[in-house]
Amino acid sequence: MKTNPLKYIILSIVFSLVLSNSRVAFSRPSTMLRSPGVLIYDKGSAPLFTAGFSTETVNFDLPSFSTSLYLHTETSGGFNLGISYTALADPRSKNAIDADSTNTYVLPTEMGLHIQKRIYSPGNIRIDLGISDVIARKVNGESEFQDPSMYVVFSSYKEFDKFSIMFNYGFGSGKVALDQQIIDFTADDNSTIKPFLGFTLFTPEISRLKNRINLLFEYDGTGISMGAKIPITNEYIISLGVVHVSEMGNFGIRSKVGESDADVSPDASTICFGFEMNVPKTAKKHIITNPYTKQSTLLIDDNQQVIYTQEAVDALTDSLNTIINDIKE
């Protein structure tokens, strides 16, 4: 059968206008999977910053992985800051990939900034505002800026027995409201506002790891997603998840017989994987001056652990002897 080359040229042009979603799971600060939330750390365990990567795929047999590298940090003033660099998945059909096998497909890339700020925190309630997805996108050698996402998130934290749970509810615009798998570069992003809802269940602390498993559930305004964050150590964490669970029946549809030209569904289900490292803060040492010798010999770190040196012990002994002699006199 004669192959019509015009067909594949048209396919290549069409699929050069589309790509996968920008909000790769786990890549935004304070997110559960894709939806905004609030991070909770045990007292004294907040890291200096978090560095990691995450991936999403709509098909294992085709080059359909979106990969994001990210850095997150939370300041003492209530700011949660993040930066991400994302290589978006190849959205072409199997036929288009096979027809264009001699050319190297250049993946679209995005650099994004993300800011979330705590504005109110009475008791176990927290209200945050965020401006996310301030993105510079590069496609076919040309760069363009995307409209940012704005959102508000209301959170509450509850403890019961050895478990605890964090509820997150809010609404947002831009990609927080709608981040489809298929995007037309020739059109502006649709402006809409949608609610999101989710919760994180924290299991009892694993004493050996000094950390807890986080079970995640969210509704992002278009579908339900589930996942988990599993600690390997206190610093290293693996993230797993499925976005839009209800669409799992169509996962990898482009690899099925007779579906070589199938489009990726705008709400396609994805399988997510991530890995991150929490870089701990250096404990600050506070110097306490001995009131009798006027020497600074006693050190206390941020974990309230008293650090004694031989100099401190000698100074303390001399001080006690001085007190005893004063009493005798």
C-alpha cells in the first residue's frame, strides 16, 4: 500500500502544537500531587531546602515522560518559594513518531517560579495565598511567557491517636484550575476558576527513619488523584501517584492496535514518580556566658541539646567551688 507523505507532514504540524501538562506532579512547593496545599513539619525538622525531580507519563511504550527538576524552600516569614525546570513529553502519535524517525524531536521546556505566603494562622488553621506557574516556555527555539496561576488555600491540621491529617481546600485560576494534557500553542490559556480539595493522612512515625508516610488524596477540579510520599530516611523521600484515576482504562491507548493515531485525552491519566532530598539546616549554637567567670563556655544548639566541653566543665567546677566557699564564709 502506497504511503501518503502529506499525511505525516500534516500529523507532524498538528502534534507540534500540543504537549503535556505543565504542573508535573510534586514539582510545585507545598503541592500534594498537582493541587496546592500546606506542608507540615515536626518541631525542629523543617529542612533548609528540598531538591528533587518528578516525572509523569501517559504511555510507557512511547517517549511520553514529562520530567521536572525543582528546588523548594520555606522561610521563617511564612513564604514558600520554588523554582522548577520542566522538559515536556513528546505528544506525537505512534505513526507520527515512526514517520519522523530520522529527525530529532526537540522537547518543549519550561522554567517556572512559584510563591506561596501564609497570611493567617490561628491555631491549627492556616490560610495561604499563592502566585504560581510564572513560566517562560521555549518551543521550537522561540520563548514566550505564560499567564501565572493565582490561588488561595485553606488548611486545617488534626491529630488523633498516632495519626494526623491535613485538610486542604481552595480555588485557583490558570493552570491550578485547568492544566490539560493537550495545549494549543496558537491559543491563549483559557481563563477559568475552579475549586480543589484534598487531604494528607500521616501515619505514625517510623522510629528508625524518624519520618512518616504521607497518603495523598485530591480532587483538582477535573478529576481525582491519589498518591503517597514514602520516606527512605529522614532526608530522602520517594513519591508515587496516579493522576485522574478514573481515566486509567485509557492509559497507554496510543500503543494499542488500531489506535496509532489516537490523540492524548485532555484529562488523560498519568503515572507519577518522584524523588527528593530534604537538606537539613545547620544547628545554630547559642553561647551562654558564665556569670562568675565571664567566660562564654556553654553552648546550646537549636535542638536544645547542651554541648559541654572540657573548658565548660572546668569553668562550672570553679564556679561551684566559689559558691560553696562564699556560703562557708
